[in-house]
Amino acid sequence: MSHALDTVLKTAEDSTFIQAERQGPVAIVRLDRPKALNALCDQLTRELSAVLDAVEADDSAGAVVLTGSEKAFAAGADIKEMQPKGFSDVFLEDFITSSWERAATLRKPIIAAVSGYALGGGAELAMMCDFIIAAESAKFGQPEISIGVLPGAGGTQRLARSAGKAKAMDMVLTGRTIDAWEAERIGLAARVVPTDSLMQAATEAATKIAGFSRPAVLMAKESVNRAFETPLAEGLRFERRMFHAAFATEGQSEGMAAFLDKRDAEYTHR
């Protein structure tokens, strides 16, 4: 066991609400606050950030699966923790920004494996991941309007980018919950699988990603993300430069040679 992997598992072991394990090059990170349906309290989000920091630093980890329980990925933010706060409290502590967004800034690919409820902050956390694989039991929603606020961790922005304005307005303004099939249909979920096959499907996808050349994977992820942040011309220019840069990697030479030789590539991730 590598020192880096040791650090990942030790960080999770020292956590109260996060579990972690490894399946080959894939780090499986699980939210573990069952009595509150994995509600996102400050301690949980900080522990998750610490574990993802450790995964980022682990060279043997090529991809991440983030999941919860069969009943709930995460049922939202912890309302008991939030209710007493005032404007000065949330503004001065930079609530959400200070601890929630590590999944969105992770350079390595991260897949959300969603079963059961993904509501409010739970849906937003799933949307911070690169894509969502949903169990048939998954339920997504942004119900913040029903408690006097609005989404604050990307629900109005990432949802509109994936599902479009009409669906985002519908879900955000009515608080309506949608099932896994509608989530797939509107582009929120990448695919829907039987509930008992969720982790197998997510882990297989992550393992496949982790088996490709790491520099190419990181470049591809960054390029897709650019599509949501720049005009088309700038996005195309960035993509082209990343494509050119891939020819400076060992992976390009090995990958193309393996294709021509009709063999499996053996990547050094350099």
C-alpha cells in the first residue's frame, strides 16, 4: 500500500461522516450520516474536502466515485444548522464557498453514483461531479424555495446549464422533485441503472476512465468544462491547444502505437 493511499484511507478513517475504500485505481468515497439521510452539515463537507484533497494527492488514484446510501445520496443541507444563521454569519464565514465545492475543483474525474434522495445541496453536490449515474430509485430536486431561500451551491446555474432554462425554472420555482428517468431525459443524469447495479456501473465507468492516459483524461475534462465558461471560438481554441499538447505526452505515442499493433496500451500516465 502506497503512502498516498495510506493517507486517503487514514483521512477517511479519522472522519465521522465519510468512508473511503479503493478498488484498483478507483477511490470510492461514501457519505455516511445515515440518521440524517446524509444531510450536508459543516463537519461532513469539511471531512469530504479533506478526503478529496488526499485523493488528489494520491498518484495511484485515477478516478473517484462519490456516493451515499441506497436511501439517500444526500437529502440536502442541514436545516437545523442553517436556521439560526443571519446574513452576517453566512456572509462572513463565506458559507458554502468555504467547504462545499471541493468536488467541483477536483482535477481527477469524479462520478456521482446517486441512489434515493438527492435534494437541495445533495443535488448540487451531485452536479459538482463530472457526471451522474442514477439508480432507478434516485429522486432529484431543488426544494429550497419551500423554506424561504433559493439554491446557493450551484442549483440555479449548473441545473440550467445541464437541463436548460425551462426545466431549471420549473424545478427551482416550484420545488418539484423529478425521478431518475426524467433526470436522464433532461440531461441531468448521464444514465440510469438498476438500483442494485449502481455501484458496479459507477465503479466500472471510473475504472475505465482511470485506465486511460492520465494527462489525456485531465485535458479532456478541462476542455469539456471550458464549454460552459467561454464563447465557442475560445472553447475551440482551448480544445485545439490541449489536443496539440497531448502529442507531448508518452500516452499519445503509446496509445497510437498500441492501436496500430492491435494490443492493449500500457500507459505510464506521463
